[in-house]
Amino acid sequence: MRLGIAISLPHKTPDEWAKRHRDLGLSAVVFPCSCADKISKIDAYAKACREYGLTIAEVGAWKNVLSVDKKAKSDNFEFCKNQLELAEYVGAACCVNISGAKGDIWDGAYAENYSEKTYAEIVETVQKLIDCVNPHKTFYTLEPMPWMYPDSPESYLKLIKDTDRKAFAVHMDMVNMISDPKKYLFNEDYTNKAFELLGDFIKSCHVKDVVLKNNLTVHLSEAPCGQGGFNITNYIAQINKLSPDMPVLIEHLSDENDYIKAVEYIHNLQEVKRTCKN
């Protein structure tokens, strides 16, 4: 795998940015530019990635294309289209978003997220985004979430089949799909089944941990790598069986020092020592 972190380390130049990632033993990055940036800046960071051997794991879209506000929905779609074009331009593994939410919170849990109408809208929106851009080097992907589609390997596979676009693929985040105690306690089996179902559709991954707390009713919380009950070694083994060049990003930590600790933890895992690419 190619390990990275989901933050942009402090830097003054693209070369310094790339070197800082390399000095940590990382070989994957989130592209630090957006579609609003000047082409000269975009080109400079893309060049630094090539020169330092950094895989661009993802270009983030992170907008609610299902917004109940019509103007926001239109604006968000346009932004996501432009981000997908950026991902294609720089050769990112994927452009990633979530499917969207039917409420005021862009990533919130709402009953309408699961309606047949919303599902059809997700399919139509993904098709429209891909058809507008027609990417050949990158893929549009949706990060799984506990309370919107796709929320499981099975629902992701169904969405892929219903969308029926070659440029629609999987951004894998196993922890986001661990939404009940059984999935938590038997997460190795759940992970293995996810990779069996989604296989070659997976283009990029997030890695983190999750802990089940003992207070009622059910409390599942994200945790830094190695501080929860998710079998990260098993997860990485599945990733490497699929592709030794798969970009894998550590995410949702509070500061640079926490990311460095997480990188050290991942690098020290026995499976990673054998298979992590530099």
C-alpha cells in the first residue's frame, strides 16, 4: 500500500510540501489544491508529486449535491463537477464525496436519506457528474457513511450496478460502515466480506480505528489507529492482496503530532513492514 495522511503539512513551496511527506515515509497525499486555484499552482503541486513519487490518493469534493436548498444544490453540483475535472487533470486515484443528506446538516442523519426517491437521485446525480466530465484517468467515488447510502458493502455494490458507469468506483472506509456491535465485534469477517464484494472497484482507502464503549445504549466512536477494536492489520492485508499500490490515508486526527504517531503505528505493524511502499 501507499500510506498518506489526510492533512496538508505546513510548508512554503510545493517541493517542501512533497519532501515533508516523503521524510515521514509517506507515498500518498490528498491533493492540496482546489478547482478555484490558479493553474500554475495546480501544475506546481502535480509536478512535485511526480518528482517525489507521491500518489495523489484523492481530490476532495465534500459538498451536499442532494441539498434541499435548490441554489446550494446547483452550486454544489458545479463544484463537484469541477473537482472531478481537477482529479482527472492531475491523475488522482479518485475524486471523493459523500452521497449527500436531505436536511440542514450536509452529512447529517435523516429518514429521507433512505427514501426510494433519494436513492434514485443519488444514482442520477452520479451519472450526471460522470457524464459531464467523462473521466478516463480517475474515478468518482462516495465515501460510505453510517446513515446514508452507501452504508454497507452490499448497498455500495447495488449502487455501482444501478449507476452503471465505468468511472464510478469505491472509496473504502471500513470504520464508517461499522455501525452496530456485531459488525464491531466481528470486524475481521465484515472487512473480508467487503473486499470480497467490492474488490477491484476499490480505488482509495481511509484507515482509522473505532471503539465500542460500554455505556448504553450503543456508543461507537472513532479512535486513533491502535486505540480501538478494529483489526487494522487484517484491513491492510486485504488492501495489499488487492493492490500493493493502493493509496491509504490516515484521517480525522487533531494535529500534526497525532498524525506522526499514527504513521509510526502503521509502519510498525508487522504486515506493513513487509508491504508498505515508499
